[in-house]
Amino acid sequence: MAAQGRGLSAGDGGPVRSSVAELDTFWQRTTVAWHSVYLGLLGLLALIIGSSGELSSRDRLAGLLALTTMVVVYLLIGRRLLGTEEHGWQAVTQLVVSWAGMYVLLGVGSDDAYFLLFGLIPHIWVYLPTRWAVGGTVVFLSGLAAVEVGRDGWTPEAVREVAPQAGLQIGLSLLMGLFISHVFIQAEKRATLIDELERTRGELAQLEHARGVLAERQRLAHEIHDTLAQGFTSILTLAQAIEVALDRDPVAVRDRLALLEQTARDNLAEARALVSSLAPVGLQDATLPEAVERIAARFADETGLDVTVQVDGEAPVLPANVEVVLLRAAQEALTNVRKHAGARRVTVALRFRPGPAGAATVAVVDDGRGFEPTATTRDRYGLRGMRTRVEQVGGVLEIVSAPGAGTTVRATVALPRR
């Protein structure tokens, strides 16, 4: 019945107060009250015995000595053990002395000593483990019955009179002690379980936070790769073209400079949008087909390739994250065409298929040198990021290519049901 909690930590998931610590606090407050009540009973009984006119001087002295011994032993041993798990010779000493004092008080004729049973019987269950407390209850209460029989002269009538009362007393004490012990054990187990759950919840919160941070970092990495990195690549390409045409074609240089300035402005706008967590600049004032046409036209201006845009079907209202994924897929595919394909013609196709199984698809097809997808897809950050983006919105990314046969990159996302 003693509180066995050890103040388990509730983890690092927040300022969660330990349930075991709360149980310990409750037990500490209870023990303070228990000290006051028990010592108060002993003090009250000392006043009664000291002022009793029915007892002889010798009996009063024996009773007062017994009470004094009980108080001293309790203050030195019992008080310190109460509420702990230290079950050893000190606990046995406390019980033996207190019950011996009880026997002395009854032996000198102080029937008022029976009030001490409210403290002595619970002491057995407080100081001893449950299995020992059962035997201790039987032994000490049997000794009490023996004292009562002895006061009546050890006659058969006294035995017959005391035995039923002693049996009932022992039975009720065992029943009450086992019940209270079970309640305390269950309370401690429940408090420990609550602490473990709180600690687990804190750990899960930490893991969820870490996963969210990692996902946000990956998102930002993909955003930077799909916007700023590609924009800087375009600026670098235009700068190189300007350097080549600087002396031979001033008109072309001015056109390239204008395009360079526009690309830099767009890149700056993308950076601001990224910082502000806004939608891509291309989607802020245009529909998805218009945004795709713009990036395709700029790609054609920057590379001089033959770029065709096809829009099949009427564009429905799509969630913002789906539009961003499709637009980024087209941008990344065009960037890969610029870097790796060596193509002459490129087709950007945007298709919307209505109906219960409707889908939105963006595809970029080139007639370049192609590649072996199984051999290179794992090594290209852009393709990995594109696939991750598409899968996050429940879509599918397909890459069809072969050496010398061009490449098709197709991202398909299911339309939301209405």
C-alpha cells in the first residue's frame, strides 16, 4: 500500500506533470496527516491513562512507558519508513514494538487502547509487502485475542467468547487490507502507464516535428531547384549567348539583354514568392494553361528550339498544390531538355480528361538523344524531386526514353471528385 512511484519523467514532449509524481505528492500529504492522527491518538491515550482513577499507579506507569516507547520508536523508525518500500528489520521492529505496546495497554486494563487499532492494523499493510502483511495480520490479531483471553483467566468460556470475535476481526482486516492494497497497486500502475503514454506522446510529437522539418526542407530544396536554380541557368545561358553575339549582332544582343533582364526579374519574383510561401509567380495572375504557355515561350526564346504547346480539354478548377506540381513538372522537364537532350523540337502537352476517373496530365516530349531511364533516373536530383512532388499529390510520373529515340516525361494527377 506504500506509494512505489519514483517520479518517472514524462519525456521531452512538453511540460507534462508526471502522474507518478502526483501520486507521490498525494502520498506525502497523506503521510503528514497520518503522522498527526497516529501521534495524536497516542497522546490522547496518554492523557486518558495518566488521569485514569481506575488504574493503579503501577498500571498507569506501565501504560505511559508503553506509550512513550511507541512514540519514540515511531519517531525514529516508523515515521521515516512510512511511504517507502524499505521492508526490513526496521519495519518489523516498528510493528513488534507498537503491537507489544498495544498488548501492554490492554494487559493493564486500558480498554481505550482499542482505538489504536485504527492505526495499528493499517500499519501492517503499510510496512510489509502484501504476502507478509497477510501473515502479520493473522499473527498480531491472534496475539491480541490471546491477551484478551488471558485477562479473563484462560478459561474455556473466555476462549469461546473471544474466538468468534477474533476470527471476524481477522477476516475483516484481511479483506480490507487486501482491497486497499489492490487499489493502491492499481493506482500506481495506472500512474506509471499514464507517464509512459505521456512520454510516448512527447516522443511522437518530436518525431512528427522532425519529419515536418525534413519535409519542409525537401520542399524548399525542390522549390529552389525548380525555380531559382533553373532561372540562374537561363541567365547563364543568355549571358553566354550575349558574349558570343556581342561583336557580330548588336540587335540580337539587345534582344538577349531584354530577355536576360526579364528572366532576372522573374527569378527575383520567384525568390520573393518562395520567401513568402506564395504560389509560383506564373500562377498568381494566370491559369495553368497560360502559365505553361509562358514558360514554353520563354524556353523557346532562350534556346531557339521549336516548341509547340498543346492544350486538350477545358481546364477545371484544380487545387493550388496540384497546379504547382504540374507547372513544376513542365519546368523541370524543359530544363532537362536544355541540359541533356540536344533536341531540335519539343512538344508541351497539357490534357484534361473529365469524368469520374478524370485526370490532368502534363507531358514534355523531345526528339533528342534520349537515355536509359533505369540507369540514370536514380542519379538525377531533378527527376527524383519531380517524382516526389507528383506522388505527394497522389499522381504518377512516367518517363519513356531510349538512346537516340527522344524522351517523354509525363505527370498525371487525378482530378478531385465533386
